[in-house]
Amino acid sequence: MSEQALQREISVQTGQYTTYVLSDGRSRLEVVPERGGIITQWQVEGRNILYLDHDRFANPELTVRGGIPILFPICGNLPDNTYTYQGQNYTLKQHGFARDLPWQVTDQSTQNGVCLTLVLTSNEQTLALYPFKFQLTFTYTLQGNTLRIHQHYANHSRDPMPFSAGFHPYFGVTDKTQLRFEIPATEMQNHKTLAILPFSGEFDFDQDEIDVAFRSTTGPFASVLDLSQATRLTLTYSDVFSTLVFWTLKGKEFYCLEPWTAPRNALNSGDRLLSVSPGASFEITFDLRVSAF
């Protein structure tokens, strides 16, 4: 067995929430299945890549602000939190319910990287909000300075299952003015005013809030240079992630760069909405990589 293989392990920590800790050399990942299957921490060479609001995380009544929350079956919000399917109105709060429900660990491995597989299955609670039987299977793989999230969406219903999916990663930063963005787009849309704005690779961090969507990117990738840390964060993802959202708040040490498969309100508008046939499934990936430059 190689020295690298010996450094790969999965351990379990107990506390308020059971936490699975994946280690691969000098990289470390923490996953909390019962809190929405969320990744709460990712360290590379001892540096925390993610931000986490620990007070909100400790309160199960609040949504988590930090880590990498999972978005399903919608991204963003709906007008009045409502959508219509086959003439019936349903209520879904912002970003859906997957980030709030407990997931089950079904597999773990240290053979090809360090892998943890989690499953979320529809139940009476989800069916009241979203009338489709489904099974989501996510595998987190940590391999050196790369994190891969493989997603498998299975439709167990008799009808085609419409949905959008995405992630809401919170990346930690100490000085936003030292960030440089490489996003394959020349314009963005303000989520609040719906105005289309030009984009040249920079944001005005003097604003109280920045909430914009890149809906016409020319490729499924983006990267962020942090000049203060001399690191590059690279995001790559399957082509169906058609929308990239940027969000941050003034005075908070985080920024979010979020791949979504569809823009807000897709369950009503149908815009870039995904659909899986009865008995079929759908697989996509999202990769994050940290490197020096």
C-alpha cells in the first residue's frame, strides 16, 4: 500500500450532529448528513476554503449560512413561494427542501480518493410539497486538492419529474478587494432589479449586497484568484448547470459562487427546467479545485 493510500481515511465525530471527516493527505472534508447532507468544512494544506456561521449551524430552526448547501428541487425562490403543477398549487420555500432534511450514509471508500455516499429519498413530507417520488444519491470524493460532487437524480414516479438543482457554496475570504474573477460572461443580471449589467471581471464590494446571475456563460467553468492567499479556486461542472450566481454581503467574510441548472422560478416558467422520465435517472458532476499560482 502506498504512503498516499495510508493517509486516506474516514472518521466519525459525535456531538450535536454526527460529522463524517474525510482525510486525504493534507486535505480534509467534513460532512454532516443529518443537516441537509451539507459539507461544512474543506481544508487544503491547512487553509479553510469555506465559511461557516457556527451559530446558525447550531440552530436547527435556521437554514445554514456557510459550507456547501444542496439546492433541490428549486434554485432561488418562487413568487409567493408557490408553483402550480397539474392545476394544483404547491408551496416551496427558497432553494427547496434538500438542504433541510436528513440524508443517509450508504457507502464509504478510500480506494480512489476518499468517498462518502449519501442518499435522500422522498417521503410524506416531501410529497406534500413536491408530488414526485425520487431518490437523490450524492457522492463526495476528496482527492488531494480536488473535491468532486457526483449527483444521481432518480425518478420513481409515474410522471416526468421536473426540477432544478444546484449548490450554494460559501467561500471564505479576508479581503474581497484582493479577489479576481474569471467568469465566461460579459453581462450579469441583478436579481433584485432585473437590470442587465456589463461584467468585466470585477465587483463593487462597497455595495451592501451583491446578488447577480450569469445566465449566458460560454462554458461550464469559473475561477477566482485570491491575491492575498496566492491561490486559485476553480469550479467546473456539467453543461446543464446553465446559471452561475454570485452573492455576497458587505462586512461578511464570504462570497458565494453558485452553479444552478436553471434560474429562479423555473418550476413555473419552464426556463431551462430539467425533467427525468418515469423510472429513469440523471447524473451530473460539480468539481472544485484549489491550487497555487
